[in-house]
Amino acid sequence: MAVCADAKPIFLAIYVIVFGGIVLSALFVLGSIYSSGGNPFLSSGDSLSSSSSSLPRSPSLPRNGTSLPTSQPEYMFIRTIWEVPADTTLPDLKAFQLTKGMVKYRAKDNVIIVTFGNFAFMDFILNWVKHLTDLNIFNLLVGAMDTKLLEALYWKGVPVFDMGSKMITDDAGWGSPTFHKMGREKVFLINALLPFGYELLMCDTDMVWLKNPLPYLARFPDADVLTSSDQVIPTVTDDSLEIWKQVTGAYNIGIFHWRPTDPAKKLAKEWRDLLLANEELWDQAGFNDLVHKVLGPSVDGENGLVYVFDGTLKLGILPASIFCSGHTYFIQAMHQQLRLEPYAVHTTFQYAGTEGKRHRLREAMLFFDQSEYYDSPGGFLSFKPSIPRNLLLDGDHTVESHFLLVNYQLKQIRTALAIASLLNRTLVMPPLWCRLDRMWFGHPGIMEGTMTRQPFLCPMDHAFEVNVMLKNLPEAEYGSRIDFREYSFLQNPSVPKQVKESLLEVQLCDEHSAGCTLATRGTRHGFLRFPKNSTQQTIMRVFSSYKEFKVIQFSSMVDAFGGFADATREARFRNRVKRYVGLWCCVQFRDPGHIYYDMYWDEKPGWKPEPPRTKEDDHPPW
């Protein structure tokens, strides 16, 4: 159809306006992107502060708030860490494949920090990332071994890449085939990353960063590899590298730093080939075998470095006092005794599996849980532990004195678990004191040469099967679950103020003493005098009137409970808590040398802490 001549000027004006708008918009966007002095897709360093959020901001976002399409692969890796994607569609999985460009977006000062795992370790990974971002460290990437983890991390705003492992999403127990597969994936990943030309700080997910390690690692520029170790005897008392000639513990690959040098690449390749040739070989054992092929001499002019592997690779062993294992941090508290600031802690030398690792970090207030963990619909129950001085300090530190001390505490905890079960409250465990260390082999009680003090505050997994306590046991046989929290719970800043301040103090008293009466609701708000040895009915009746209090704190658990009235309930409770305790290990020169704890030791006249006499006797007391 022909257009009228009079209309042509109108259409021309419209075209000019539209075209001008497009040009102005393009100039505005370009000006926004380049206002910071460079292309944000090429930025790799500085962080931005945000007045609207306490979460740290990653580098590279346009500073005037201009948003980029979240479907672009580049944007996923320059976006603010913890920023939830605005898009509702997950990008194509190909966008998550590991590339040099991906590492370039996240690296800073040529360093990239990497961990990896499957969905079972989601909370550990989030904890790992949170500790780093709280230290204003953002040059990190997380490898996902399954699609479920990849998607979950993406929607949390964590920079994640696909390892293509097709790993199961369940927990991989130590030593299992899946555990070995995960270890091998680490070796494959190192071989994939080193050719990109970036320094690599590789970490396991069950460790946390407490201090920025990058300045420390930069002190040793000639090192090809810096590794942590299982060394439990200090070879240095400052922040120097360990004296390699004195290190007897295995080199631990849970924390180690690689530079993209030819010797490092050669080691990584031979390590990979070694594991591919032997499916039974543990990745850490393979690493130790290779680096010990040549050990020495020291590198001239470098404090602590040693030639290893093929005689050209320069290795440094990170000091276990500040790059801590589970033993040097939780048992010896080596950094405290040497007045040093720790950089990291790795949850090794522990028991009760992944649950034990998580609980140790919670005890040290190093684990970030979801907000609901710090509150409980039924409230909490706590108590002040009572330990006679002679049990804690007097006499020699022997198997007998250790069990006297622990058993005394077990009896109080048993009482507290009973009351918590009656009131449907979550028990805040007390601190646990030990005289002897726990190992998986025979030892004299404390490993010679270590800085372990006696007695010491021992992790809960030294005596309790934390993993069993968290199991969903059938109620028909074991009664209802009894939730619990770590001993430091009420000191944790993450516990809301309204929980901590909603406190009912319960002072145990002799029922025949003056003022020890339940006739009235306490002498003052938040305080109650309560008769010792009260029955099941009395406890449930009295404390049903105090449900508004978030925390009920007993002055003691000694003689706090007179017993169950319901035989069925008691039988189920006993079935449950019998399984809560583990074993102490191990008496030297005995096979078997371990000794089982017994929650009801006091009901067995003549009970003694002795290892099983025969293989047939080697079973828990229940």
C-alpha cells in the first residue's frame, strides 16, 4: 500500500527519535560498564562494599547497579558471592564446565582457591565459603561432583563448576570406595587446573580458614608445593615451616598449595598415573610415596624447603601449629600454648564420621548453621557440671583414673538426657573432661612429645557416638529422639538474645530443707528451688508451667532425677542411650586393646575398665 506524501515527515521524525534513543541507551550502558576504568569481565581482584548487606561483595559488578543477564556464563563467575541469581532458569550445564576463562574471572594475584564435594557436604561447603568471604577473600571456586550440589550452590550465589563426576549425593564414609573415588577426583582436578597457569590452593571441605593464608604462602615464592601434615609433635615454635628432617607424620593433602611450575606439573601427572594404575591405592598414600622417592637435601637459601620427588621439586611442610590438624587444634590447642594465630583447622584425628566433624566445628563455634538450629520449639535444657577435684586432678593419669573421671560425667549426662526426654527439650551438652587421649592404636595415654595437657577438654566424639545420637532410631524400640547441642551453644553469638535471656535457673535442694517447696511458682521470676530425686510425674507436672522459658538451667544433675514411673518408657530410653557411648582406644600391647564405655556402669558391681579378654567378648556392653 502506498504511503501518503504528507505522512513521510512524521515517520521520518519517529525514526530519528527511535534511533537517537537506541544510541543514547548504548552510550549509557557502555559508560556504566567502563566507569570503573575497565571491562568488568576482565576484572579479577578488588571487592566492593555494600551498605545494604553484611555479606561481602565480589569484584567486577557494574558500580551503578546495571544488571547483566544471569544466563550469560561469564556473569555466573563475576557475580557477587552470595548474590542470589535474579533469573529463574538454570543456565545450560555446559556453562558450568571448567575453563581457563572461568578461573581467570575469579583469580586474584594469580591465585585461585578451590574445594569440591558432593551434595552430602553442602553445609560444609557453605561453611568453607562463608569463612573465606568473612576474611574478604573472594578468589574461590567450588567443584560440584553431582548436579544436585551444582544447582543448590548456583541458587545460593556460590561460584560453582561441574566436575562431571556423576557422584552419588550421599555421604562417603572414610575408606569407602566412594571416598577413594572422591580422592582421585582431586588429583584429576589438580591436573586440569595447573595448565591454566594459576597458583592453586586446594582444600578439603571439612576444613575452615581462620586467617588469610595468602600472605603466608607468598613468603615462599620458590616452593613448588606447600603441604599440610599429620605431624603432632611440633618441630618449630614460631610460624616457620616445619623442619622437614624432624617430620614423621604423613603429608596431609587436605590443605596444600601448588604453583604451576614444571616440577609440580610433573608430580601431578605421575600422581594421577599412579592412581590410575592401582585402583586400591589411597590418593594421600600415593602422594606421600611419590614425594618421598627423593627426600633432601634442603634448598639453599630457603628456610624450610626441601628437594623431593625427582630431586628438582621444592616442597615446604606447613606448620601444624597454625595450619592445624584435628589433633593440634582440638586436643593440644598448640596454637594457644605457643601464642600463635592459626590460619586453618582441618577436622582430622576425629571419630563418629561426618557428624563428628560437624560437631567439633560447632564446639569451636566455627560452623555456620541455619537460623533454626539456634532455636528450638521445645526449648533447651542445660546444667552446670559438677566434678570433684580429686577425679580431675589427683593421682596419676591412668586408664583407671581416666574412666573414673569420664564415668562420673556420663552418669550426670544420662540424668540430663532423661529429663530432656521427659520435657521434650534439647539438651545442651556439658564440656567433657578427659585424662587420656584417644587414638586408633595402642599408646601410653598421651602421645610422647606432644603438647597435650592432662586433664584436657576433649571433643564429645572421644566418648560419644555422635553419629548414632543423630540417627532416626525406631521409636517403638528406642523411644523419641533426644536432640542435643554442643557445650558452647549458649555462648555462640548466633544464638538469639531472646533465647539466652529467657532463662529459668533451677536450684536443686533437699526436700526437707527450708524453702524447698513446690507450693508456689518460685520465689522470684526466673528462679526455682526444686527437690532432688524428683519423680517423672513431678518433673513433667512442675515444668509444664514453665514452657515459656527457652532455657532451663539446672544447678547440677547429681541426684536430680528419682527415676521413671513408666516402665515401657524407661526401657526404650535405656535402649537408646546405651548406644550413645563409644570406646576408648587403646591399651598398649593388647589385642584387642580398646575399652567400651558403659552408660550404666554404676549398675554393675565391680565394673572395671578392661579390654575384652577374647575376640568373642569384643562387643559393646549392650
